[in-house]
Amino acid sequence: MFFKDVVGQEELKKRLIQSVHEERISHALLFSGPEGTGKLAMAIAYSQYISCKNRTETDSCGVCPSCHKYNKLAHPDLHFVFPIFKPEKIKNPVSDDFISQWREMVLANPYFDLGSWLTFIEADNAQGMIYERESDSIYRKLNLKSFESEFKVMIIWLPEKMHQSCSNKLLKLIEEPPNKTLFILITEDEEAVISTIRSRAQLIKFPFIDKESIRSALLETEDADWDLIPDAVHLANGNFIKAKAYINPGEDEQFYFQKFQEMMRQAYKREVLEQIQWAEEMAKIGRDKQKAFFAFALRLIREYFVLNMKRNNMVYLNKQEKEWGKQFAPFINERNIVAFFNEFELGIKHISWNGNPRIIFLDTALRMVRLIKR
């Protein structure tokens, strides 16, 4: 992974490159920012640059033995930790049990979210988590001497998904790290990372990606429909994952939109039996996807309210969503918008608290009946 492969974020690239030239490489970095801003891609590019034997002023050489191994994510001094689930055949799984799938996913496209990763590894209803036993694996790897590079690198994707015991053990390692060790923690929810870890890592904030960088990256995408790119750039609002999803919609987004339509149609027609069946279906999709659906619903409600207010320049909807919204948007107005927001935010909260999903989704669906008639 090269810096040139990271979409936008030019100022951060310069800052990280300068830290290498000035030999001011921190032992722990916290890459924090919204989804789709290139944190994982930047972490890998930075790690490769540090290990490169013939680095240039602006990027890795790409031809030295270290770069060849980084291009396959198989460098012996590069380690990854990421959320996983517990398959039936593995009693105490760690990230290494899924490393082949991880490499395949990242090498295909380093811009993805947790839901896409869990779908890729067929987690079904399981929530992604970094389990307690992962800390033992981290200790073992980092207490070994470096094989080839000056630094051992540990990239932890979504540390907010860590089990509390794992976080506590990791804290001790960050406080007293082995010599020439670099931690890069990548978070989309900085406040959910325990404060003692946050205070011991150098914070690097990732802003949304500028529109021109997203447009240029989409133009380089194979089989891209150039007619869709202007709308994709606008809809992305600085999130490259959203931009790519507009060009090539993923199964999750299509599923969430379908279920949102069903929920609202059933509410409008007061089809209670269908609502019960709908809630049963939603209860089976897994908690991370359930939270993602509520977040998706929050976005649509906001956009349809803005569409209803005739502020088209502020609307971030794809073609299919906008077309359906022509009929639905008038039902979202100043009398019910806050209540809609409250219901979907409450759904996210209750799912996070491990509430019964059947009850949560049925309760939400029934409340839509009252709200949509306001």
C-alpha cells in the first residue's frame, strides 16, 4: 500500500512522512475519524514507508523485499488485530484465525466498514469483537525481536470493539512498549476507546475527504459510469465508502433500503401482522447490522425531511432513494421529524444494550404508525 493509493488526506500524508524523515516516530498513534476517510489505508501505507529500504521523499519504493511483502500484507513485522466472531470449530479465536480473509478483503479494497467485514467472514448474527485472548497473542508477537524491519508494527482496527480485559492488558503494553514497536489504533468512535489508552497515544484526526480527491479516485475506478460520478461525489459528503457504494451499490445498502420501505408502507397501511413478520426478519440479521439499519433509517429520515423542505442542494440521496422519496418525503415534516430521530436513536441504544431485537423492532414498527400520520 502506497501513500498515493490513499484518497486525499494530503496534509496528513506530509505530516506522517515528515515524522519518518525526522526520526520522530511515536510508539502509539490513534487514527480517529469518520468512516470512509482512509484510516486503514493510511496506516498500512505509513507502516510500509517506515519499513521500506529505499524510500523516496514522498512514498515507498515498491520494489525492495520489504515492499514486496507489504504488497501481500505478509511482512513478518506487520501484525493486525480486528473484530472477529466465534465460529463453532474454534474455541478461543484470535485475529490470526481470520488473517487470510483479512488480507483478501484489504488487498481488494481497504475502504470498507465493519458490516462488510462481518458479512465477508460469514459472521451471520454474531457481533464483531476483539476478545480477551487477543491480548496474549499481541504480547507474544511484540515480545519477539524484529525479523527484518527496524520497527514491529501492530495495527488495531476498531479498538472500541475490544473486550474490557483485552483493553486493560493492551494499556500496560502501550505504557511500557517493547523497543522499536509502533501501535496504530484505528477508530471511528474515539470516545468508546478507553480513556487511559487514548491519553497514551498520539491523536491524529482524519477529516472528511475533499470532493476533488474523491472525484479523481472514482474516475480511476474500473468500469465506472462517468455520468454517476458527480452525484456520487455529492452523496459521499467526504466518505469514500459511500462514493463507491453509489457507483456499485452493496447488498447491505439495498437490503436496508428495502426494509425501510417495508416498514413505512406497513405503518401507513396499519398492517400489524406484516409488521410482526418484519420484526422477526430483522431480529435475525445480527446486532451490528441491526444498528446499521437504524443508522441508515436516521440518514433517510433526515434527507427526506430536507427534500420535503425543497432544499435539493442539501440532499444526499442516490437515484433510487430520491425517486421513492418523491412520494414518501411529504410524510416527514416539522411535526414528526424529531420523534422519528428519537425512535431510531433509541433503537440503536437498545440494540447496543443487548435488548431483545424482536421486541425492539416490533415496538419501533408500531410507533411508526402513529408518527407517519402526523
